[in-house]
Amino acid sequence: MPGEIMKAFKSCRAMEAMCRKYAKANPENRLDWLAEADKWKDLADHEALSSEERTATKSKARGARTVASSNARDGRRLVKG
């Protein structure tokens, strides 16, 4: 994961852990804290997924450029399909 995304991911996980800790320490508001923890978990999962999608997109773009440049060297054209 790139630096900024990793920081956001770690921050979300830290907030999730803090909410779960508060849930244990504060039984009368336990469900509220657990719901808040779930929100932070979902946000962390979204950050991780977004990072993976960006990485996959960049990899595909690099792969297409590599194929195009190797085809250009040997005289073939890249055909869109």
C-alpha cells in the first residue's frame, strides 16, 4: 500500500480498536461502541480495497504499455479486442 493509504488504513484500525476497548469498559453503551467500531472496520476495508484496485489498474496499464512497446519493436500492431 502506498504511504498515505497505509496511514489511513492504520488510523482506521486504531479507531476500531479504541471503540472496541471502550465497548468493554462501558457496558451500558456497548452496542453503540461496537457499531462505531464496525464503521471504522468497514472504512479500513474500503481503504485497503481501494488501494488494491489502484495497484491492479496501474499493473494492467504497465502491462499494456509493455505489450505495445514490444509489438512496436517487432513491427506488430496492438489490436483492441
